[in-house]
Amino acid sequence: MKISASFLSSSNIPMDLKRLNQTDVDFIHVDIMDGKFVPNKTMPFSEMKNIYKYTDKRLDVHLMVDNPEKYIPLYAELNTEYITFHVEVMDKVEENLELIKSYGIKCGLSIKPGTPVKSLVPYLPLLDLILVMSVEPGRGGQSFIDGTEKKIREVRELISVYHSKALINVDGGIDDITKNSCQECDILTSGSYIIQSDNFQERIDSLR
Ligand code: DX5
Ligand code: ZN
């Protein structure tokens, strides 16, 4: 199982990114919020940009924003493996997936807990990643939503029926207990369980 670490609930991002650099975590999960798609807002790119210098890990960028096209060119400049935005934005979904690909970066779509998996169908041939939200997007430290296991199974089924190459990433409330509901995933994104610990590597090992 691959692990992506979210630093959304970090109180000292440079320090925590340096600590994550000492672990074998696969990706750094970057949560971007615009105050529109979700109520909270993250720091502007101009401020965040310097912070990514503290990590050598590949970035897994999660755009919780209304206008992904504003952010894609910025994050495409960094050491980025995936850029994912939400299928619920509805507008220009295909264009934005193509925009991500035009930078040679893998593209993903995320679905909120209440969004049916069939909304992904039109985009499946383009997708490298499906990010299943196991909490309502917008903040760290929430509890894993119970119906997620069923949702993951539905996504896995969709991938198989449509012969999609997409990997499944699950995000929100992941710890050593809830990971048991995510065995059909390829990547687990975990924030507070890793960051609010004295031993990052031990927590990462417990998720694999
Ligand atoms: C929620 C974010 C998640 C979150 C994960 O909106 O997309 O990436 O930071 O953090 P935990 O693991 O604390 O739920
Ligand atoms: Zn996220």
C-alpha cells in the first residue's frame, strides 16, 4: 500500500515536511482550498511555494477549488506526481484533465461522500487516479465516514468494467483501524494520524 501524508493539520509545516522527508512515505498530499468550493482557504501559492523546498518527496496535489485551471499551472511547476480536482465542479472537467496531462503530470478526479460513483464514468479513460473522500472535504481531523467501504468497492467495480488504469486513493480520517475498510485501495492519504504523532515512520508502517 502506498501512503500519502497530508500536512493540513500541521502547526509547523517546515518542520513536519523535514520530518516526513526522513521517512519512506510515498507522497506529500497537498490540500488546496479556495474558500469557495469549501469554506476554508489555504495560503496563496506565493507563500506556499517556499515551503515545498523542505521536501524531496513527490507531491499529490488535491485541489478543493472551483477553478482548477487557476491552480494547475502553478502546481505543475513543482515536483508533482498527481493533480486531482473535484468532479463536482462540473465545469470544464475534461479540459482541466487535459490541461494537467499537457504538463506531463498524472491527473485525478475526487468524489465527495455524497456524490455517486457513476459521475466519474465519462472521464474514466482519462484518469490516472480516483480520490475517494472518506470525509466531507474542507478540514483535517474528521472521522472516517462509514459508507466509504461500499463506495470504494463500487469504484473498484467501475475500474474493472471500464478497463480503467486509474488507481484508487482514499482521503480523510485514515488511521490504523479505518485502513481496514480501504484494503481495495492503492494509496491511503492520512493527515492527523501521522502528523500528530512523535514517530511518523511508525504511523506510516502501521498503515501499509
Ligand atoms: C480534507 C483533506 C484531507 C485531510 C486529511 O478536506 O482533503 O486530505 O487533510 O486529514 P485527516 O487524515 O486528518 O482526515
Ligand atoms: Zn486531501
